[in-house]
Amino acid sequence: MNVSEISVDPEQLRVLLETGYILREAARFDEAEAVFRGVIELMPQSEIPRIGLGTVFLQRGDFAEAEAICRQAFEDHPDSDYARVHYGEALLFGKQREKAEAELSEILRKNPDSPHARTAQALVDAANIIAPNTDQ
């Protein structure tokens, strides 16, 4: 039997995702990674568990891996502002400010009143506080 053939109730998937986020916040990164990888297998069509996995690597400080995971989620779901904002965040932490700002600016341009646009703006603002862009 293939993992994708397993039927899991949406409520159970929600609980699994929340468990992954709780483990991540508790700095139990190995367990959080295992949960998100498992949910990716159960929900291969969704960017949400892949982004969760990417944020585990962000919090670990492995920005290259976080970027790769978030980039894949965004490439698989190019219309997802959720995937794009986390990809931009990973780029920003990976010191690729120009690329990050391009991704985050696209969210702001496309849907300026969305929660993802507020997150994008907060990331841009934080970057400007930490290391102002002197090219502007």
C-alpha cells in the first residue's frame, strides 16, 4: 500500500500539522521535521506541510535548506501567497535580500490587503531596521 492511499480525516491532518508547529516552537526540530515529512506524504497536493518543514529549517538556522524547501513549495504552488511569503522569508534570512524583496513586493502588489501582504511588509520592514538597504 502506498502512503497516498491511506485515508486520513481532515481533522486528523489538522491535528498533525498543529503538532508539527508545536514541536517546532518547542525547538524539538527532529520530531517536527518527522511530522511534517509524514504529512507531506499524506497531503502531497498541499504546500502547507512543505512550508511547515521549511520553517523548521529556518528556525534551525539552515537557511539554504529552508530556501530549497520553500522554493519547491512555491514552484509547485505558484499562486500561493503563503508559499511565496515563506520563500521570500527564507531568501531574506539566507542573505539574498534583492530576491527576497522581489518576492515580497509581488505579494504586496498583487493583494495588498491580505494577511500574507501584512507578513511580507513586516519582513521588509524588519530587514530595513536590521540592515537598511542603502541602494535606494
